[in-house]
Amino acid sequence: MVTVDGLPVAQLGPLEAAPAVTLDDLVAAGLVAPPRRRDRPSAPDVEDAPVDVRPDGVLDELRGR
């Protein structure tokens, strides 16, 4: 902790990124319950997004304009 006149003004920390937390880590820490099913559904098919459509046009269509 860095202080100026006794008041905290900054906090120093590591330069390295924290390691990614896995589901197994969370289960071991008791923060989540383990999955009850061991089978996983297959990933959905990838769809190509149209490249000639503007986002504001899609929003207008969704909003009924």
C-alpha cells in the first residue's frame, strides 16, 4: 500500500496476470457445485454473419421501425 500523509493512494501488485481459474478450482474451493451430468451436448453449428448488414439496421428491424 502506498500512502501520502497516512492516507492510502495506491496499491502495488504483481505484473504477471493471475492464472485462469478453472471449474475444478472453484469446486475444490466450495464456491460452485460440480456438474451432475458428465455428458456434454455438442457445440452448436457456427453460422456466418452477413457482412453487408449494418448493426443499426438490425436494431431498427428488431425495434419495429
